[in-house]
Amino acid sequence: MWGRRWAWLVAWACVAGGLSGCDRQSSGNRARTGFATRPQVLEFGPAALGSTKTVKLRVANEGRAPLRVEGASSSVPHVEIAPFEPFSLSAGGEAELEVRFSPAVEGTVQGVVDILTDADSDGAAGSQVNFAGQGVKAWVEVRSQELDFGNVALDTVQVLTLRLRNPSRVESPLRLRMAGADADQFSSSAAGPELMLQPGEEQALPIAFKPRRLGVASAEVSVEVCEGCAPMAVPLKGMGIASQLDISPLRVDFGNVALGATAEERIMVRNLGTTPMSYQGARLLEGAGEFRLLSAVVPPGGVLNPGQAAEIRVAFAPSRLGALPEARVEIDVKASGSAAPAPKVALSGEGGSSCVTVMPRALDLGGVAEGMSATREVKVINRCRVPVLVSDVQIDTRQGGFFTLAQAPASTPIGPGQTAAVGITFTPRAGAGQGEAQLSVSVRSGGTTSTEAVALKGHGKALPPCQYTVTPATLDFGRVPVGAEVVLGTSVRNTGATECYLAGLQLASGSDGAFSAQPVTGSLLAPGQKAQLLVRFKPEAEASYGGLAEGWVNHPSAGHPTVSVVGEGVKGCFAVQPTHLEFGISQLTCAPRTQDLIAYNGCAGPLTVQGLQVAQDGAEFQLSEVPAFPVTLQAGEQFRMRATYAPENEGVDAAALRFVLGPDSVYTASLLGKGVSKAEQTDTFLQESEAQVDVLFVVDNSGSMMEEQQSLGSNFAAFLSSANAAGVDYHIGVTTTGLDASPGGWSACLGGAEGGENGRLFPVDGSSPRVITPTTPNASSVFAHNTQVGVCHWNEQGLEAAYRALSQPLLHNTDDPRTAQAADGNGGFLREDARLALIFLTDEEDFSTQPVSFYETYFRALKNNEASKLSVSAIVGPANLSTCVTASSSGSRYIQLAEATGGVVESICTPNWAESLKKLSSNTFGPNRSFPLSEVPENPSQISVTVDGVPVTSGWNYNPDTRAIVFEAQAAPPPGALVEVTYPLGC
């Protein structure tokens, strides 16, 4: 106590000027500054050439002493900071800077923004902000992902609208065309003639469906925006029905049926009309042996009278594990005089009661040189709702060599939806040739054990020592701007006359983290064939970096080639954009692809480029429009070049463009392409489990929300339905739309913050658990309590409240240092690996100060810009307020953010809260439904999708805007499923 009083007296004396040495004491204990920026990464996304895209960068002083912001600079010319006068930030102060992106060339732009401050050195790290953007040509957005006309009676017409928007600053011509097997049943008055969308204009074009045949009709409407561009396609579907006939169900799903068991279902056919129909029973079109038609009793005379029903019984008896090909039952029923095709009912089912799958079912390790080995992985996928234990792994080698486990056998637990890998190594026996074995994996779940088997094979080859070359001898990236990325390749080429075995290529352990590469697995190289390791270099600071690439080939004394990897990160005023140019996949029979590069002088004075060198293993890349070197660029000047890619054979091609500014000043850019002879591409995805989900409810605490808060709290079980079904580990928290305390509101707000939670989880006073987990006792009553946030406030700022809840100082602190309450921080709520779901509940528009794009950028960056890790949903006032008269206004800002992240939007006037919350539950806790493709399909109607090897012809569509396959909610692949998408490639 006396120590604190003495310190106070000394401080008072210093202020009064009565003690000597005060200056020294003040200087020695000077308060620290703390400079920070938000967001930490600026994502401009795509921007049209010739336009300017602006984002806000917030700078803050999180220290205790004032600091000075003197200026800012960008590492590339296309990104600039809006001019501002130097300013000071007091402790806790914040300011905003505008950062502008104005692309002049197509491609990715990366770099850093440096903020010049006098902050303490340990706080200066926040003064550097990475950014990324992409220059694109003008385009048309297709707002409709799919048009589903539903059931439409024959010879009647249903009309829906296709929503298009021109987001660019130039006029965009477009043309609609119908395509697909049932295109004759769809039409539009807008199809055929060329339309013109003005900048910013949005149109809703009518599409009509008139069914001519019974059953499912599918087609697509393609939107062509320019000559030679791949069209954007919107799937169209509908069902032609006979209004007097009811068939239920139209699809029979037997689910999972144990081997040796038989499941039965029935199909009912009813005549709802007033005249008799001809009925001759049914027949099975496919699936004999797995699916069976048990009975289809034909009424007397083969006539189905008005009001009469007929029963068809079908059965499923699987003979093998896994999902089986679908079958169809054709029903011979028709109205008198009708020549329409008979309706068909699909049958589906899966064999095996085990919810654990081993993939692949057969593993071929290919040809392996004698004396060497090859290793591959088998994945054990747990689709159960409870953990399982891999209790026994055994290999039975039958001939031709040694199949062994790559790691010691051990009992391995696998959580719900998780995957474990089992490594298999094949070492051929001399002279034995073909090798065969079987892998057995025993899995225990509760008291039951199931055994899965995988067929293994490989082929041993006696090969002479490999004759090869490694190029280049040193992989030198030269000078690369900090924050940018360059990709170069090092290759091993078989120069001999016989096959060569490459066991693998990779970056050696200990290489600097600025380098990264996807390892190349073992393979046989034919004479003249090469294998290439692509190494990415992305320096984060001004420094020199080093690494080592290594490989293994069949050679008794030179079987371990290595290549040194070097590069330098710099902050210079010379720039090349883009620093890395990818041409993608190109068919050998297609015309060459071209793209532009631009070199800039961002220096204050003239700069001379002495020369340009192209380093490549071949002649696939050519440059044109290259100036005569040396060339001197005045301050701000540039020159443009055109790169052409014409692959000569299959494989990946890489080239380095080295711009020589001086003997020790060489800047590097990279070119990358892949030549293929095939006309199609297959992308493979493994459905990840969302076993961890963090859910933040933001609840409006204004005067009109009492009933809605009660409805939300009383339907908690409906919201948790999907979470409990999938065994999800969840964190659920609640905050309010109120930022400042409102003690004078309509009524008191409980929880300790008087309605001003300011992002803190409710209740701030800890009167009930603030984070609900699967182990929370009486979770339903806790949630009901936590959603009764009161009706004391008036200023709804839901987006800002969510932002503050998930940013410093609340994000990682268990106590908010700005308030007197104890333990009122949000630390521990957000988990790094968990999916984040934001759910807003309000009858009013959002009045947060930042644009919606700011919050979207922040929330996406919070989850590392992984689209599958973030969803935003909203129960708000709908766009059409005539359907919800009690809402004060439309929640358009919430709706905009929900649509951008694939969330669910429900009306605050929902008549069925349980059903609405079930939709949110499925979206929040359900599996990933979007799978982005690596290339653009030439014809989206020819896309084929398989899940675990079984073709899936419905329940998904192709979204050209995101270039992704999107599954319907009820058709999403289960956790652990293998999804393969095959599609044709265009030129």
C-alpha cells in the first residue's frame, strides 16, 4: 500500500517540477507503442481491366504511447494508397486508409503495402500488409445457379426468370442458347438475338418450360458473352407429369443394407382423374441380381379405374460392399389414347452395414526397378457417428516380391468423419516379375468388428543403371519482390535407351520455408521422358533464401541427384506483372495460348534493363513484341510483351524470364503450362469432415424482438438436429446487435452490459455458460436463456458486432481489458481448425459503418479464405416486405453477405421456426457442397460426377460463376466420400 502511495507522490512531484531526475525516470519507463493493421491481408479479388477497386485498411495504435504515421508505399505500380497527410494516433486510436487496385493486364498481382511509422521496432511488423488481386476482362454475372421448374403438367407452361447482371464498366453483349437432351421443352423469347447489358445493369430474362413427355427433363441455357469465350451455363430441370396420375415415391432409396439381408419397399400408383387408365404392371430395366421386382399386381382387365391404386413391391439384396449402380422400374400406365413414354422410378442402395470404408479397393503400385521400392497410401475413412479403432492391419503377400507396411502396425483411433492413412511399400523380388498381395484392415466400433480388404499389385523390372540428366544444375530464382510468387521447375530426364525408374522428387528437409513443392511420386520414365518438380518461391522479407531438391533413380553410384535452390526477396522499384503466369492445361491439338506481361519502372529516376534471358527445357514458350535491349525506362514508364505457349508433348512445362538490370541485379518471372493429349480432365476431391464448428448468433436486442427471441430459444433442438446426427463438436455463442450501453431503453437488458455487449458473448456477467458445447448440462435451457438478450436497444449494428466479437481484443482474451467486468472476453470460443458459422436474427436493416465487402473480407481472411470454412446465414426481414408486415425493414446487407458465402436466408416472419432452424442446421453443420474445378469445362452439359465410384446424375449443378460443382443440401456427399468430376476440355 505504502509503495503505491510513494509512487503516486513521486509522479505528482514530477508534474509539479519539484524533483530532479524525473526526466530520466520517465524516459526509462516510457510507454510502448503498438502499431497494428486490419485486415492483415488485403484481398482485392477480381477487378476489371481499366477499373479501380478500393478496399479499406484500418490502422490502429494498440499501445499506450502515441505514434506517428508518416506515409505509405506499394511494392507494385497497379496498387496505390490514396494520398494522405501524416497524422498521429493516440493510444487506442484508429484511422482508415484507402488502397486502390487498378489492373492493366490480366493475371494475378501480389505484393505488399508498407506503412511508415515511428512505432517501436517490436511493433513494426504490423506495418507490412500483403495484398493480392486479379486483373480480368469485363464479364456478365449469372445470378441464377439453377432453374428448377418442379412438377408441370403436360401441355402447360411454367415460366421462371434468369437473372443476369453486368458488374463491369463497359457494355457487355450476350446471347442465350438452349442446349441438352431436352432442350426442345425449354424456350425463351430472349434466346437467339444479341442482347446488350449496360454497365451495372441487371435483367431478368424469362425461361419457359412446356413438358412434352412424362418424367424428368433436363437441359441448360448457355450465356455467351464474347466470341470464342466458353459460355456460362445454367442447368434447367423440370418434371413432366400427368395431372390425373400420382406415383409415390418417384425415387426409392433403400439406404444401407447389410450383406446377406434383403430390404423391401413399395411404390403406389393412383388414378386421380375421372376416366379409366390402362395399367399393365411394371418391369425392371437394370439391376438384376441386386434389385428385384417382387410383385406388380395388374387389376382386372388391365384397367386402373378413377380413385383406384395399384401396388408395386421392390427389393434390394446387396452382394458387395459400397454404393451400387442405380436401377429403374418402368411402370406401364397411361391415359387412353396417350403415346407418352412410361414413367420410371429410380432405385438406389448401398451394401454393407459397416460405416467404415477403405479406399481404393485395389491399389496398383506400377512398375518398380529391382533393388528399389515404391510407397503409396490406402485411406481408412470413418463415416460413423462415433469414433472407431483400426485394431489390426495385415498384408498377405502371394507372389512376386515384398509388400510391407510403411509404418509399424498399431491400433489407430479415427474420429467421426476423419481419415487415417496406411502406407504400403512394394519391393520387388529379383526375377519374380508381377507381385500380388492383399491388405486386410480390421476395424472395431463398439462391440463389433468388420474387416475390409484391398487388392495390392506391383511389377518388378530388371533395369540397367539409369542414364539421366538433371536440369538446371542450380534452381536460381534470382530477385523476387517480397510478397510475390515465382514458380520454377527442376527436372530429371531419361537420356538412355531403356526405361528409368524414378523413386521420387521432393524438397529436402531443412529447406527455407519460402520454398514449397508438391512431391513427385515414383514412376517409370520412358526414353526421353522427364519428371519435373515444381518449386514455388514466395519471400516474406528482404533476405537470401536457400534449399535443396532431391530425387532417387535406379543407379548403383549416382542414384541420389540433388539440386541447390536459391532466391532473394527484395523491395525494389522495378516490377514485372504478373510475376507468375499460368497458361493452364492446353491440348496438343489446340492453337497456342497467349498472355501479356508488363515491366514497370517505379523508381524516381530512369532505369535501364540490360537484357532478357529465357531459361527453359525446350521451346514451348516464345516471347514476342520484345523491345531491343538495352532499353531505358523513364520514371513511371513501362513496356509490354506477349508470351505464347505451344506444348510439344505431354507434361508440365516451366520457364524463367530473367530481366537483367545489372551484374548482380536479375529479376525473375515465371511461366507455367501443361500439355495434354487427352480431351478431358478429372478432378478428385475427398469430402472433408466438419467435425468442429463454431457458431455465433447475433441477436437483435431492440424493442420489437421479444417474440422472435423466444421462438429462437424454444426451437434449439431443431437447430441442433444436423449437429447431433453428425456427431459435431460445436461451440455456440450469442452476442447482440448493440455496441453501446442503452440504460434508458424500452425495458432493462440483463446480462451485465445494459444491451451494449460490443461483441462480447452474452451474458457478459457469466450468469450462465457463455459458450455452449456438446457437454454443456441442460444446453437447451442455457441457449434459451442466452437468446433472451432483452429489448432495450435501438441501434442495430449486427455486422460490426460480429466483427468485434471475432477481433482483438476480444478474440483471444478471456477478459476484455477495456471494461471493469471480469472474464468478459471471448478467448477460447473460436478454434483455428473449426468451421465458422455466423447467424443473424433481426427485423431491421444493419446500420454498421463499414461496407458489406469489408466484413466479408475480414470473416473470410479469419478462416484463411477457405470457402468451406465460413458460412453466414440470416433470419431477417425479406426483400419483399409485403410478405412480412411486422419487419421494420429488409435485411439487405445481411442477405448480401449470406448469399456471398453460400448461407441460408429465412424470413423473420417464418411461420415454422423449427423448419427454418433445421435448414440453418443443415447448412451450418452439414458437409461441404461446393467443389471447384481446376479448369473450365468446354461443355458443362457433358460433366459427369461420381461419388465413391458410383455415377451421380442428379442432385448437383455446375455454377459457372465459381467454376464449381454444387450439390443440393440433401445430396451432399457424406464425410470421407471420394468425389470425382470428369469434364471435356476446350481449346
